[in-house]
Amino acid sequence: MKLADIVGYQLDMARCAALRSVHRLLDGTGLRPADTTALALIREQPGCSQTVLGRALAANRSVGMKVASRLEAQGLLTRAEGRDGRSKGLYITPEGERKLAELLDLHGEAEIRLAACLEPGERGELLRLLNKVQQAIEDEEAELRPASAIRSADSPAGRENTGHHA
């Protein structure tokens, strides 16, 4: 089998190319593609935890903490009492809202460049297929998860920790 015939390899190469494009557009902003995801998630889910943020970044709580700390140091988010009343939640600041609007404009430019090679209708079809693959993998992972992890995910704290991509 050739690399060109391996779906996972092609997905990874496309992802890398897309990220390079976004990195070029973000050059000079001091921010990274993950920062857009983080700010957008925090705007959509005010008070979310670092764990939820980490999962949205396809990582873990530690990564969520690092991204949150970096954005907080830049005045783009703040930490306050979280949804559960026990932990600190993440909240976007007015400066974070302004920066997110700028970042979304830049990502929009990258999206236009990325989709420019596609025929009308292909972008929607590509998104549908990518979502189908992602859902199948998530379903398979859920089936393989131990029963104890499923029970904790069903608890109130566990539900917050099983966020999906923003």
C-alpha cells in the first residue's frame, strides 16, 4: 500500500498544510491556532473548565491549563468561580472578544484559501465525510472505554469533562 492510499496519512498531511496556512496568517499576532479554538470555546461555554478546554484542543487538562494561563497573561481571558462552584471557570474578557474577532477574520482568510481548490458542493461534502470519520472514531473509542470511565462521565462532574470540539 502506498502512502497516497492511506486515509489517515492524507488527513494528517491536509491538517498540516492547513495549519501552516493559519500559522502564516497569525504570524506577528503572538497567538497560535489553538488560541482561536480556546477563545471561541470559552465564549460559547462561559465558565468551562480547563479540562473541557483541553479536550476541545484534542489534548488533556494540562494543555488546557497552559493555553488558559498564556491567554490569561495576555488579558484575553479571566478565571472566576466555575459552573460547579468548586473550581475556577474560564471567561473571555472584552479584549479577548476583540482579539477573537480578529483571529476569526484571519481564519476566514485561511478557510477561503483552503477551499479555493474545491468545486462548488465539494466543501460541504468534505466536511460531511470528515465529521463521519470523526464520529465513527469517537463511537469506537466510547465502546472501548472501561465501564468505570463511562460511569464517571455520567456523573455531573464527568459530563463537564467530556466536552466535544468547538
